[in-house]
Amino acid sequence: MTETLDIQITETQSSKLSEIDFDNLAFGKTFSDHMFVADYKNGEWTDLRITPYQNLSISPANATLHYAQSIFEGLKAHKNDNGDILIFRPEANAKRLIKSAERMCMPPVPEELFMEAIESLVSLDKDWVPNKPGTSLYIRPFQFADDPFIGVRPSETYKFMVLTGPVGGYYSEPVKVKIEKHFTRAVRGGVGAAKTAGNYAASLYPAKQAQSQGYHQLVWTDGQTHEFIEESGTMNIMFVINDTLITPPTSDSILPGITRESALILAKDWGLNVEERPIKIDEVIEAIEKGSLTEAFGIGTAATVSHIAVIGYEGTDYELPTIETRKTSNRLLDALTGIKMGQIEDKYGWIKKIG
Ligand code: COI
């Protein structure tokens, strides 16, 4: 493995950095100067390289285009006041990519390769890491089938790539979500826990319908009964009911979010009541009506902590308490942001520092 970690670097001759308006960063539209690429063939990862960010050339028969054997990760880097780059929990993303790969019948990207790819790329493009509040460098590692073959079987060749780009918030305001009772995101025994492309493709049509009704996102319910809350569009979901932080347990139909897990660790450490357990829609609606539900929020890498302002269910929009009153989610957001920016002690060893 050691000699394969030799990464060939070709630097761009025309940086786009000066063209970027760091005061107006949207999510996912701007990409840094370089990208990382590795090829999997003959049973090993080879030809590790960093090149200028550029288009790929692939066969029209590329297996990913036809059958979506494709997985990805999302993580963020921030710049602290000394100019150091801090990456939040990259090892956890490396491990989750391996889990997704297993489910999608793909060869694992070794953790060492994942880490080296990210560190080398982010270090080369360190000037792209923004430092204004609410901004970060989003890092998108992804792996996909590369065989030019349209028979249905696992590909024999793959690419592992990483691209990065400076981002602002994923949602620009507290979100209005609709509880989905008809469509299903993931089923027991399916691929809901894998971070795989098809899960997101399948969510587009139901989400679009909700968006045409004025919602930002859906809250998915279980595929069997549609009675239990699972997760929200691009994030896990949490509620505070009777001063207890409640979130559905991970399962094979819920993505094991790294921000979700970090929030649970913090909340337990603070001595808050925390319950990971199935939550019925009825319990949520009843708690809103009684006034015992004080907070609802989505939580994820891209979304960070996204307050839910309104929950739509069976034709009624339930307004939730105002953002300023939300003690737990605001505290979680402040703590997670503080740790990521190096302003709060990282006592969990979550930060990977790049000098
Ligand atoms: C992330 O939070 O990093 C994600 O991957 C969600 C994404 C689909 C925007």
C-alpha cells in the first residue's frame, strides 16, 4: 500500500480563486482548483493523482450511468484564527464510505487512502477554505463503477474521486417540512443506510411535489406502516419533547449521520435526557398540539443544524415555537460550530488539523 500512496500532483496553470465571491457563497455551485482521482483495476487502487478540476471522459456504456453503483460522502473543513485548516471527523466518513461500498458491492477505499486523498487535496487548495461565519469548504469524496458494460453485475473497475468547494448554508432559512405518508425513501433490507446515489434520485419526485405545495423538504416515514418518522430530505431529524431530545434509531432504512452521532454524544455529555427510539407521527402531532414539543430540527453535514419552522401533516401546517426559544438545538449548533472552528476544545478528538 505504501508505494500506492504516492500521489502525483499536477497543479493548475489558471487558478479561479480570484473569481470567487466569498461573500455570497451558495451550496454546491463552486469548485476549487483541483480534484483527486484514483482508479481501481485488477483488484487494487492505482494511479493516485491530483489534477486541475476538469470534466471526465467516460464511456456511454459506463455502468454507473445505467445502474447507479455509486456512493459518496460529505464533510467540511474550516479555517481557525491561526489560519490552520480543521477537518471535522474525516475518519468517520472514511468508515461510512466503506460500509456503503460493502452494501453496494464495491471494493472498499482503504481509510489510509481516503485520509491521504483528502489531506493532500485540501492542503493544496487551502486558500479555498473560507473563514466567514456560516461558510466552510465542503469536501465531496465519491466512488463509482467505471466498467463500460451494460450487463447487470458489479463493475470490475471503479474511480474514487474527491472534489471540494467553498459553501454557505444549505438552507437559507428555517425549513418548512411535510410528513410524507405515501412515497417511501427506504425499506427494511434496502439501501437506505448506504450513502448511495439512487436514494437521492428516488427522493426527487416526492420532494418536488412537496416543494410545489410550498415546503422545502419532506420528512420520510417508514416504508411498512408510514406511521414512524425516519429522517428528513438531506438530514437526520431530532425533536425536543418534554425536555427530552428524541431521534429515531439508525436502522437499515436510516442514514447513520455523523453530525447526528456527534450531537447525541454532546447532548449525553451535557446530561440532557436523550432517547434514540422509534417516534410515531401521532406522538409528534400530539406534542405540538399540547405544547410539549419545543424544538424540531434537521441535522447533517451540509445542513448543520437546520431549524424546522413548520411541519405539514395531512393538510394542516403546524407552526413550531420560534427559533430564539430553542435551547437544545441552538446549543448544539454553537457547540458543533465552535469545535469545527477550533474555538471550543476538541475533547473528543474529532478534528484533523492541516497546518
Ligand atoms: C451532506 O450532508 O453532506 C450530504 O451528503 C447531504 C447532501 C445530499 C447535500
